[in-house]
Amino acid sequence: MSVLSLTKPVRRPGRVDRLAVLGGVLIVLVALSAVLAPWLAPYEENTPDPLHSLDPPSGAHWFGTDFAGRDVLTQILYGGRTSLTIVVAVLTVSAVVGVTLGVVAGYAGGPVRDVIMRVTDVFLAFPALLLSLALAVVLGPSVTTAIVAIAATWWPWYARLAASVAASVATRPYVDAARCLGVPAPLVVLRHVLPNSLTPVLVQVSLDAGGVILTAAALSYLGLGAREPVAEWGLMVQQSQTYFTTNWWVVTFPGLAILVTAFAFNLLGEGLRAALDPRRVIR
Amino acid sequence: MPRYVARRLGQAFLVVAGVVVLTFVVTRLLPGDPAVAFAGPKATPQQLAEARARFGLDDPLPAQLWNYVRDLAAGDWGTSLRTRRPVLSDLYVAFPASLELVGTALLLAVLAGIPAGVLAARHRTRLPDVGVRVGGMLAVSVPVFWLALALQTVFAGTLDWLPVAGEYDVALDTTSPLTLWTNITLVDALITGNWPILTSTLQHLVLPAIVVAAYPTGVIAQMTRAALIEEAGQDHIRLERALGFGETSILVRFALRPALNPLLSLIALVFAYAIVNGFLVEAVFNWPGLGRYAVDAIGDSDVPAIAGVTLLVALVYVLANLVVDLLQGVVDPRARQR
């Protein structure tokens, strides 16, 4: 009898989590709508129409129009391109930098590891938002600035993770064997340690995508990321917030776009982690 | 244990030193001449030179760094260009307000997150579990500034149930002025028995605290659920079940205990995160904390103030991590080996 839901059988291999599938489907939809924005969008990007400013949602404008008369749905579709570009760029840069430093630290051990890890600690302690703010002030607000700023505070997490994984991989027999055969250290790292340290990092990357979306939106909301004429969800919220009380759609829909995208990435990331982490029995 | 403590303290010190250097470098990179900002737009060249000399801006960079470190250690964190007050005394007012907000939010998060996690683990794979998982995931996915705007518009604007912004009704400063002890308004109002300000602050706290609490609640619920389910596979659980304990009481009395250790470190990490996340919330609700101070400082390129906030937040982060590591060293001897 199964009053005890805790005694239910452990996850069967190959069984897929429905929530993760939902996340994956949502991401495909968001990505498709961003890529196909020029064909899907009912209006041209960034075309103000003063005669139709702040129109409520209707057949002509499904999500209404903003204060300048731009179609909110169109801006959201184009905004998805900005957000996804930022996500891909930030995660690529920070994963490459973090994994490189982390694997070197983990394999080398000793003082090399100590130095790299202390530098990592410093960047971890440095508040992400504030470093982003400072960089945005220096470089001027733009999508590129947002990418640099977020990547600068994101890589330490991958360095830490990769270092601990690489350190354990470095003790495996096949690594010893390669070393005994006289394979030079850089090649050992590249051929044996790196490929076997990647899985947890990839899982972490998929878990982090939602966080990057939120951070990028927050930067743009503060006026430190994307600027006009680039369409970006956080920027849309910031520009429309004064009209929110009387025109609910101008803030609600861009915010929902951020929420749904971050939610989808988080669902998928959790599902991947559960599926790829054999230690865990949680579904 | 003493060796562990010493090593951990040494590491923390190195990190703080690194953060100080990084802060120095970043603030040097910031555009805008602090001398011009201080002396004002109509300053004569002579006044500018005086301001320059006063801030030591003519010295070589290493000397400036050394002066910066020496001043920091002496408690001189510079003078805010905007408020014209010492940065440290500005922080002394702003930080308690942030602590009040984040502390309340974390309390809410623990009170909501742990029971939610227990509920999910108890009814695993059924409706409550799915509800908690989806709800927790939504809570960590919601953009805080948007949630803040939405709650503010609905509950303070349209429904008019709660105040729109601020920490308490400023009119109360004249009718029942608050005696400051800790600068944390709630605590001060409580110990001095200032009920009007206490109720007003609580009302003002509700919305921003809920927004700041969203992320920690989601994380804590997910973590509690995961820890409980992992613990439920242990042998001692089978024994307790054989002894006839009910499922819920097994979870709460036996499975939750070992899960508290990782939860503690999670809460410390989330605390530092929540302070920075709270910046956006403070900006929306005009909460007089670090976030609003930082956002104002950024608008005015107030370099000493920005540097001060950065340092303080980094110190809080290092301290939170240190406390967690030391506590775990006490609780779990294996942690000392790491």
C-alpha cells in the first residue's frame, strides 16, 4: 500500500520528466519566435504610431501598443532576439573562461590551484550587479556592455565547478596511465581531463540560462544594458512603468516574456540535472 | 580545529584584500573627475587644484592605492560627492534599512519554503508536489523589478490596501519621533515602544518583503524537498517507519534534521544574493536602503559612494561564507579537511 509516497520506486532510467519536456518545448517556441520574428511580427520593429499610442489589446494589436504606439507583441518578439543573444554570448564566454581556468587549477593543484581559486573567490565576492553597473558606466550602456558585465561575474562559478571536477578526474587511473606513457601535460588535460569534466558544467550552463535572462533584464531595466532602438524586455518594462497603472498591458506582457523564458530554462536545467546526475533519485 | 579556523580566516582576508584592489581599479576606471564633481561646475582652476590635492589625485597610482587602503582601515571611506557626508555614516543609515527588508524577507522565505518542501516530499509526484515544484520554479524565474511593479500597482494602487512606497509614514516623525538605537526601524520602534511607527513600518514592509522573499522561498522549498527525498532513502528512516511513526512526523522529526546543515549554508548564500537583488526592489518601493543609495550614487557618478556600497556588500558576502564554513566545521568534522 502506498500511503507512503516516499517508498515509491526510484526513477526508472530513460523515463523523462514531464516538466522538463514542457521547459524544452517552451524554449524551442521562444527561440523559434525570436529567430522568425521578422516573419511572425505583425508590424515593423520600432515603428511608432502616435495615433495609436496606448491602445488596449485588440484584434489589430494582440498585446496592445505602448506609449509611442509601437505594437507590444512585435517588440516582444524582437526583444527575444536580444535576450537569447545575450544568454548565448554570456554562457559561452563565461563557460570557456571558467572551464579553462578551472581545469588547469584542478589538474595542476598546489599553488597554481590556490592562486586561481583565490582570484575566483574575489570575483565571486564582488557583487555582480555592482560590477555590471561600473562596467556599464565605463563602456556606456549597450548590449555588448551587458554581455561583458554579466560574463565577468559569471565565470567564477564555472571555474569553481570545473576545478573540483577536474581535481577528481585527475586522480583516475586512465589519467595516470596517460601520464606514465609520457603524454605531455597539456595534452593530458586537453584529451582526458577536459572531456571528462564537461558534463556537470553543461548541466550548470543550462541551469544558469534563466539567471542570465533575469540579470540582463535587470540591467536594461536600470538603463545599463540595451538602449533604444534595440528592443529588450527589461527596457520595455522600464520605459512603460509610468503608464502601468492605467494601461496594464504595457508592463505585463514584457514581464511575462521574461518570466516564461526564465521559467522554461529553469525547468529544462532541473530536468537535465536530475537525468544526468546518477547520484540523485529525485525526479 | 584551530588550524582550520586560521586557514579559513586567512583565505577570507585574502579575498577582502582582492576585493579592495578590484574596487580601487574599478573606481579609477569610472569616468568623471571627482575633483570637478566635488568643487562644482563653477570652480576656479585654483579650487580644482585644491580639491585634487585634497583627494590625492596627483599622486602616482600605487601611492593612491596605499592611501585608499590606509584610509579604509582608519574608517575613512571617503566623502560622498552627492550627500557631502562621510560614506561610512551614509552606509550606517542605509545598511540597517536593507537588513530590515532582507531579514524580514528571509524569515518569510524560511517560514514558507521549508513547509512547502516538506509538503512536496510528503506527497511526492502527486498534486502538492507538482504545485510546489512549479511554484518554486516560478518564484526563482520571476523578474523582481516586474513583480515589484505588479504588486505595487495592484495592492497599493488599484486596491489601495497597502502603502505605495517608503519605510514608514514620514508624518509620524513629528507626531511620534523615533529614538534611534540600532538604525533598524522595526527594532528601534519595538524597544522604544513606538507603536505608530511600528505598525506603519510593518505595513510598508509587506509588499517589498514579499518580492525579495520570492527567490529565497523558491530555492529553499526546492532544496528542502530534494534533501528530504534523499534522506528518505536512508536506513534510519526504515527503522522509524518500522517503529510506527507516521510519514509526516518521520519527515519533520527525523529527515529534516540532517537536511538543516546544507540549508543553513544555502540561507547564508541567499542572504548575500538577496541584498543585491533587493536593490531593484528598493528602487521601486523607494526603500531607504543600500540599493536606493547605490542607484542614486550611480545616477550622479558618486564614485566614493559606489565604492563604499561595493565594499560593504563584498564584506557581507565574505562574512556570510566565513560564518557558514566555520559553523559547518563545528558541526561536521569532515568539512575541516576541505
